[in-house]
Amino acid sequence: MSRSAVPASDWLGRLFSRNGAVLLGRNTVVSAAVFLLGLVLLWLLVEFAGAAKVPAAGATFLVSTSLHYALGRTWIFRGTDREIVRGYAYFIANALVGLVVTMVLFAVLIRYTPVNYLVARVMVSLVAGLVMFVLNASLNFRRL
């Protein structure tokens, strides 16, 4: 039976397995590092290079996401048989799903709660990061 045809209970078993925990741990390390790198690059571009905030945010998103993909391929999900270019395309598509999740949840939190916008951004990144991890681990790199 192929992984895509595995019953949900088997997939959940793999997700909550030791392997799933190791993958999630590695992904958390990389995600935190590239998130911080993206924030630093954004700050440098805006504060020192005079870049406009929105284009700078887009550029740093692409840099961080590309680095995350490279580390994902070589360390988080090593051993994947997904072709590099196709895998990167899937990774970007999953990142766009994460971007939508981020924007929607962030908008809800800052509109309907008293949570500070920076705290809201971190909270939302945890949810979006988990969504993207599951998508990449199961559909892109096929390691779960």
C-alpha cells in the first residue's frame, strides 16, 4: 500500500512516532534560525539600506524560505527521493499555505484580542510552522 493510501490512523501513528518527533525537532531548530535570520535581514534592509518594508519582507521571506529548503533537504528530511526543483516548488507552495495561515490568524488576533502584535506574530508562527511541517514531511519530502 502506498503512503498516500495509508489509513489516517497509520499516518497519525507515523506523525506521533519517534521519527516524527526527531523530524519535528530538527524542523523546529531550522525554523527558529531562519525566522530569526529573516527578521535580522528585514531590519538591516529597512534600517540601513533604506528599503521599503513590504518588498524587503518579500525578499527576506524568499531568502529564509530558500535556506530552510536547503537545510530541510540535507538535514531535516535527509534521504528524500524528491527531485530538487520539484521539491523546491512544493516547498514554496507549502510556504504560501503557511503565509495564508499566518496572515489570517494574525489579523484575527490583532483585531479581536489585546495581544501585542509581535507576540501575536510569534504565536501565529507556531501554528503556521506546524502546518508547513506536516505538509512538507508527508507530501513533499515523504518522510512520514
